[in-house]
Amino acid sequence: MPNANEQTSALSQVQDQAVNELLRVAPVADDLARRFQEAGFSLALVGGSVRDALLGRLGNDLDFTTDARPQDVLKIVRPWADAVWEVGIAFGTVGAQKDVRVGDVDRSFQIEVTTYRSEAYDRTSRKPEVAYGDSIEEDLVRRDFTVNAMALALPAKEFIDPHGGLEDLAARVLRTPGTPEASFSDDPLRMMRAARFAAQLDFEVAPEVVTALREMAGRIDIVSAERVREELNKLVLSAHPRKGLTLLVDTGLADHVLPELPALRLESDEHHRHKDVYEHTLIVLEQAMALEDTGPDLTLRLAALLHDIGKPRTRRFEGDGRVSFHHHEVVGAKMTKKRMTALKYSNELVKDVSRLVELHLRFHGYGTGEWTDSAVRRYVRDAGPLLDRLHKLTRSDCTTRNRRRAAALSRAYDGLEERIAKLQEQEELDSIRPDLDGNQIMEILGVKPGPAVGQAYKHMLELRLENGPMGHDAAVAALKEWWVEQQG
């Protein structure tokens, strides 16, 4: 914990940042606030928007709270906004878009205005019960963490912080406005949010909150898979996912939402020493993040997180004292598909992540010898559009402390990428197809559509992968030769 002088300095710094950030959004925030005031209602910037302003990272997403009921909010916002949506109106939230010119820059703000409310779960429901409140203090006490329970009343710019959120923000700690037990009982998803905010903000979680997480982890089972998945995504895509994932595992939450992760903490004994697969996985995730070149990549990060989940099920103690995990990539791909499907991920993402898990050992299967052109073609064909991610995942999977071995693996993969690039210049590796298409095959063999055409196409594709482009005449000759063999 910082001492008193450090905390005072930190408070001054966040307040200065807040002033600068709020001046930047003032044109849209003040304009909207005046409209609510003229209609007889209050409006305040709230929650994550105030927190981010204090951290100097406020974006174009603005959250407001009001005593106006949703239908009144619609009446005020509709004539003012460039677009309005009512997706969250059942929970008291009206969404809007407002395009304004700030200085010399055109900006588009995404706005949510939510009526003061309180919400709680009953023991058998997956959906929160929403009740509207009458005061901002009542609204703030039901929020998840003190750093999200601050507000700025507009247009007067009155700072409202009944739960010490500013001090917790300066101390970089996550606490709940009331008791953590009451907070997590109201909405168990807040337990996932604790891990997510720790990862996003690089904050510590207060000891009493950690204790409540351990004691109440089972309550997460009542929350829908979709809501859990969205929090998990935000955690994985954060700047410090290790911090959030470690909290999930250490408190037992991961046992309910991603049990394959804590299962990687394989027990070791004095006779069978082997790498800690859990720690290896976190390092692989961090190394994959370091290779991202266009921002956070959910597909790559999930593949890194799940690439070894087949190891516990395939672990064998060999006679010579070694530990083996034969075919863990195949088993892991099936487990990945099952877990991601249970979390309601899209079919496309499930397919891509599972494929990367399945292929992550392919490079090592060829050993350190020279790759044949055929092997390179098959590697590219099997990876398809995932090739760039497979490159990153394979490189990230090297966590050995043996510098010579790490350097040798890196050089070997450099060599493979060079071979791929060279072959791509000569051939269309990204879309490998036979030298003859289905129509040509039917014409040459004098057959109609049917199984024989598919078999012939598959044979010609194998020849293409093995030999490279053959040319039309050679391909026709090869097809006829195969056809004769089939007839015999």
C-alpha cells in the first residue's frame, strides 16, 4: 500500500487528469445535462466513465445515470441524438450516438443513459431483477466496485464519491461499496468482473474481496454462459491477463468457468519431474501477445491459453522416468471445441481456435531436418487462413530456459517461414488446388457427377501437394493412369 504522501500525490495526479479528460467531453456532456435539467431531471456522468477520466484514459463511450425513467429519457434524447437504440431499455438503459465537433476534430460519442436502479438475483434465476431507485446514492451503493461507484453531477460538475472510490483508485485496489458478500450475491458475475478489472487496470484485489470470491465461487453457476464468456473475453484481451487468470484459478472460479486451466497445474513428485504446464501456458499467452502486430487478437490468445489442455488426459509416466503427452494436441482440440461451445462462442471462432490447438505441434513433428516442398505445402494447406496465427503460436510455445535450444528452434522456424515465402513466390500456396478441376475431370474421364469425380479430385490434389504444379498435359496423363488402375 502506498504511504500517505504517495497517496496524496497520486490523488492530485488523478484529479488533474480528470479535469483534462472532462474538458474534452464537456461539449456533449454539458449539452445533454442541460436538456435533462430543463426537463426537471438530474444527470451525472458515472461509473467507468468517471474512473477512466480519473485515470486519463476516457474514450468516446460515456455512461450517465439519471432519476428520469426510461420513457422520459427517450423523450429527451431522441430529438438530440443522431441515433437512439432501446436494446437495454428493459434494464433501464437507453443508448444513443451523438456526433459533435470538438475543436478541429469530428468525434462520435456512444452514450448510455441508465435510470437509477438496484438489481439482485434470486437463487434460481439467471437474470437480474431490476428495480428503479430515486437517488444517486442509492444507485452508487449497488455498483460493483468503489472505483466504479463515483459520479460527476452535471452540469454543475459536483463530484460524488460516497464510498472512497478516489482513494482506492489512487491506491490501485478493488473493493466493493458494501460487503463483497452482498455485492456478489446481488450479481455473481461481479466475481468475474473482479478478475477482469484486475487484468485491465493492473489493480490489486482487496483481501476481503478475495476471501469472498473463494467462498462464493460456486454462485457463478447461476450466471448465463453468454455473460461469463463476455467477461472472459475482456479479461483475455486485457493488458495483464495473467493477473486475472491467476485470480480465477486461485479462488476456484476457474473450476466453474474454465476448469481445463487449473487442471494444468499437474502435481509433480520426486521421481517424475516435469514442466509446470500451467505456468508454461501463461508464458505462452504472454509471448503470443508480444507477437501481435494489429492489436489484441482473441483467436490467438484463446489458442495460446488452451493449446495444452489435452495434457492432463494424455499424461503417461514412461519406464525411463520421462513424462509423455502423446496426441495431446488432438485431445486438446476436442476439449477446446467442447469448452468453447459450452461458453456459447461462435462456430467460426470455435473452429479456428480448435484448429490452432490441433496444429500447434505440427512444426515439431518434422524434427530438425530439411523440410520437403511437399511438407511445406501440406503445412500451409492445413493451416489455411490461420497460417500467420500458427506461426505466432508455434514461436510462443517455446518457453525453454535453455538458450541454445531456444535459439535453435527459432532458427528452424525462421527457415520454415523462408521456405514458405519462397514457395509462395513460385506457387499459389494460399489456395492450393489440383491442376484439373471437377469439370475437366468429368470431361477427360467421360463420367457424370458422382463419387468417382470426388475420388479423382482428391487424388489429383495429393499429387499437387506432393509434386507442385504439374502442367495440364502431365496432369491429364496422371489422371488417366490413375483411372486405369481404378478400373483394374
